[in-house]
Amino acid sequence: MLDNFGRKIDYVRISVTDRCDLRCKYCMPESNPNFYKKEEILDINKLKLISESLIDLGIRKFRITGGEPLVRKDIVEYIEFLSKKLSEKVIDEILLTTNGTQLKKYSKTLSDLGVKRVNVSLDSLIKEKFNFITNGGNIKSVFDGIESAKENKLSIKINTVLLKNFNDDELLEIMKWCSHNSFTLSFIEVMPVGDMLSSRKSQYFSVNKAKEIICKDFDLEQSSLKSSGPSNYFYCKKLNLFVGFISPISDHFCATCNRLRITSNGKVYPCLGDNNSVDLTPFIRDNDIPSLLNALKKVIFMKPEKHYFNIDEKSYIHKRFMNTTGG
Ligand code: SAM
Ligand code: SF4
């Protein structure tokens, strides 16, 4: 396994599509998402080839993300491929980040293929607010999906992006709902990715402010719980709930970052907050595995010590929206 600044890089987040059935206001451009052309998106064989190379380099955890990964037509074939790697014990975990709308259709398959945990992104429990933030989404499809995931014994973590004047009044309700359903929860600070810095800045609500609100009603004890991601977990005894806080802006977690990111058009990014990337597609096209491996190694060494997200400055990740890199 390769390392960088003492960090063992064993985790990849692989975006299998930039398409999505929702249009969350902090993730995609407000109009004209400008998706990659179909022919630019890695086909299943290319996805498998990159994944094989990542495994050769010691990557043990695969998180499938997007866009919405479950809208990709051949997604099951890719998960079957990873599932085989899981049975061969060359990887440890297959994880999925989803908006939940397709879970009713896919939960059983996911569970049968060895997926144990899914992260479901949900920023409000109120149907009108959900519809607003997702630009037209129907919360019922998410609730139905979550129900199906529960029935199929998938463990569920809810990811909620903290959004000022949107869900800062709903944090306690979301915590109670997660507790009632035995879900884990993470609150995430909005990141200045994409073109609309002014919107990001007006949306930003810090983890510390969220904790202040929560601690008026509930005590939070620091917990030693660790997940594959950057959440700093606390335990809320009153609710018997683990709640994580992801603070890319107010307190970055780069010292423990163990991941690479592959975009659905075959670029590899060493860091979400970095404009540098390496295009893997020429090596895939030529089936040049040694060069593919070298390119991946190079990106691991390029991984910056930390990102420089600053919600007050013009975003330097201005051309790339979250749905293209995969959050
Ligand atoms: N469609 C799936 C979903 O919503 O979970 C997977 C892709 S989405 C890009 C992955 C995660 O990124 C979601 O939890 C989403 O809330 C988060 N995300 C998107 N844009 C973000 C931003 N600007 N700041 C922080 N998180 C963001
Ligand atoms: Fe789609 Fe996920 Fe982005 Fe929302 S956050 S638009 S669900 S990719």
C-alpha cells in the first residue's frame, strides 16, 4: 500500500456517472448541468480495468458515488465485479453513497452482493423543503428506498449538508428521526465547489454552530467511533445516537485523508479540493497497464498535505461541480 505524508492510501471514491435524478442546489449548476457526453463516461470495462489497477496498488475500500450511482444502467454489473473481489478477499468493503431514490429497486441486490452499508444523503425530512433543495425531488421515493434498505438489513448512515436558513432549524428533528430508526448521522459543512461562490457562502453553516444548537437540548460526548470517512463522531446518550461532524471548512481533516477520487470520465484527483488531476483514459485506451499503474502512483504522491477551502474567497474549484467529482 502506498502512502503520502504518512497517510496510507487504501480508499477510493469512484464516481460512476455525473448524471442524477435530483438537482441539489449546492451540488449542481442551477441550470444546464453540462453533463459529460455519453462517450466520455468510462464504460464498464474501463471501470473494471481502473479498479483492478487500484486493487493492485493496495486500495481496499471502494465507495461508489456520482452523480447518482444507482441511475447508471449497468451499475449492478460493476457491483457484481467488486463483489467478486470481496469474496476473493482482495478488497474489504464496498460502500455506496446515494440519494436513496432508487434504493427500493436495488436494496436487495446490494445486500445480496455483499454491500453492508449505504450512505443516504438527506437534507430535510419535510417534503416541501426536500422538493425545494433538490429542485423537484419527491421525498417519498427516498423514504421508500430507506425502508427497503432496512428490510434488506443494510446499515444506513444519513448524510445531511448543513445549510443556513434551510435546515439549521431541523437538526434536532433529524437527530431524533435517525435515533428512532437506529441510523448513524453525519452533518457536513457545505464546500465551495462549483461556480456559485456567493450561494455557497450564503448557504454555509458551521459544524460549531450546529453543535451549539444541538447542545442546548442534548449532551454530546466525544466518541472513538471511526468510519471510513472524515466524520468526527460524538455520542448523544439521550438519543442513543452516534452523530458525526464533517468540517472541511472550519477544521480540515486532511491529516487522516486516505483516499483518491476517480471521476466518471476517467480522471483521478488526489484531493477534492485540488484542481490537479491525471487523465487515465490514454492508458486505458492503449491497454497500457504499467503506465496506468504509474499514473495512479503519481497521483498518490501528488496528494497535497491539505486543501485550502475558504468559504470567504473566490472558489478555486470553480469549474468542477460536486456531481462530477463525486462527493
Ligand atoms: N447522489 C449521491 C448522493 O447525493 O448521496 C452521491 C453523490 S453526492 C455528490 C455525494 C455527497 O456529496 C452527498 O452527500 C451530497 O450531499 C454531498 N455534496 C454535494 N455537493 C456538496 C457541497 N457543495 N458541499 C458539501 N457536500 C456536498
Ligand atoms: Fe444528485 Fe447527490 Fe448531487 Fe443531489 S447531491 S444533485 S442527489 S449527485
